[in-house]
Amino acid sequence: MIQIKYLIFHRISMPLLQPFANSRHTVNEKDFYLIELIDQDGFKGYGETVAFDSPWYTEETTNTARSIIEHELVSYLAEPMDQPGTFMKRAETVRRHHMAKAAVEGALWDLFAKRENKPLYRAIGSDNNQVKVGVAIGRKQNISILLQAIQTAVDNGYRRIKLKINRDEDLAVLDAVRSKYPDVPLMVDANSAYTIDDLAHIKKFDQYNLMMIEQPFAYDDFVDHAKLVQAINTPICLDESIHSFADARTAIALNSCQIMSIKLGRVGGFSQALAIHQLCERHHIPVWSGGMLEAGVGRAQSLALATLPNFSLPADQAGSDRYWKRDIITPAITASNGIITLPDKPGIGYEIDEEALQFYRTERKSIPVI
């Protein structure tokens, strides 16, 4: 049985190597909490809050995640548990706040896998330790800079390119990219930049041979996404729309997409992610692991999830060096020819870089659980 003794908040502020811009927001720095859990035998598990510092992506923020964990979720750690899913069942009385729950559950899974002396990917039921990965490239100042970023990714062997787009420059960007890279696996992410009124415009995307269009319409618009699926040839992927198993069921029932992005933090952690993965597998809906600009702990956990069999499309979790001058784990996560191989070590397989943690940390608070 697992008996949690302490929960420790480490607030961290990590500047990105370069700004990351999509159709709605630009991120220059990731402000998040590293959650550390310590059990009765001294085992430690780590999780990350992946929410941003303002509610542009979901209603959650770094501050709301901290508040919910400290004032609500910590109480569900007080009683012993045999596995991490027990915590999630207890926490069902707290509505939504998926990113807060995922951070705590992620730390529990890391701790649980260490107690079992298993790599995390094996603890969740996978026997695969390799993940094909692609890159997400944010909007750039001009086409020349964008093409150079794509060339760097291609030179490094990444398996597909994802471009952030908006209504004003999408076709010009795609014309330029496809002119230089006619065969590179390419997808676009709209982050809800369009509405059904843009249908005639979006139909023009069919000429670019895209893997998918990710989240073209609003996060809560399953109906118009279903209309779009019927109107164009390019596959539609839902991302921000999928917050829960129920959302995934709705999308499948309405035929609102042909592909789903499963983000560990957005859906509330491994328990929900595993259920969504299995649901999509039964309905022959391929899935992939979307990124949230995670630091090392969150990145390693998302990669462990992406080892499962229905994650058939390249994940968003590229190597640490694409985002950070120095990550908070050691060794850093690295990709070789577009593949990340996870360590065969207990838990997430990486150690916390204590010097980096101290350098980036702006606050530390320890809370006794019992």
C-alpha cells in the first residue's frame, strides 16, 4: 500500500529558447509547479502542472492548479491506496480541474512505478519503449524564418512537421512550405481560429496533402466539426475539445473527427487517458500525444503514454533541446532520427537535476499529508 507523507510544491519559471506563438497566444516562459510526493518508505514521485499562466488554452491556470491541489486534492492523498487510480476515484467529487488532478496523479504513477521497480511505460501496460516524434513550429515573423525552422527539424530527422496557423496567412504559409517541401509529412494546428463560416476557405487545404487539421473550430463545437468532416477530404483532429472520456464518446458518436490528440494534462491524467486510448482503439480512431510545452517530467510522462499501441502518429514531445537551455531532469530527453527511446529504469526513467531545479525555482512549500 502507498501512504503519502508529504506533498511538496516547487514553483518553476523556465524561459523558452524562443517564443512559441499560435493563433491565440504567445508563450515566452513556462510558469508551472513540479509536484513532489514522498511516501512512507521514502520513495519520491514527480508530476507537473501543465496549465499556462492565463486561461487562454483552458479555464485552468498555474495559480488555479496550485489552489485546487493544496486546498482540495491533497486531502484525497491522506488515506492509503494500492494504486494511483484510487486517488482519481476519490477526486471525482472535484469537478473538472483536469490539469491539477493530472499533476498529482502523474506523481503517484511515478512513485508507484518506482515501488514496483518498473519503468512507467510498463506500469501503464506497454511493452514498447520507443516513440516516433515530430515537431510543433509556432508562427514566425516571416516565411524565411519558418522555412529555416522546418529545415532544422528535417535535418534532425523528425517524423512530421506541425505548423501553427491563423486565418490571415494560412494559405501563403502552406504555399511556401509545400513549394519547398512537397513530401514532408505536414499537419496544421488552428487552435480554434476558424468557424463554419470559413468552410469554403478551409476546403482549399485539401490541395496541400496534409496529415490533418487540428482543432479548426471552437473547443466546445462538436456539431460544426462533424459538418466539416463531411465537407472536406483532409482528416480532422480534435484536441482542445477532448477533456474527458465523455467528450471522446461524443466526438465519436457525432463523427466530429477522424483523429484525436490525447494530452495527458488536459484529460486529467493517466486513468482518463488510458480509457480514451482504449475507446478510440475500439472505434479505429488513431490517436497521438499532443504537447503542452512540458518540462522534463511532464514530457517523460507524455512519452510513456505514447508508447501504447493506438498512438500510431508521431508525438509532439520533441527533445528537450528544442525548448530549454537546460531541462530539470538528467539526462535530457533526446531524439535520434525522430525517435525517442525511454530509459529502462523505474518510474519516468530520469532523475531530477537538483541544480537546475534550484536555479529555476521561485518557491518551495512542503505540506504534511498525514
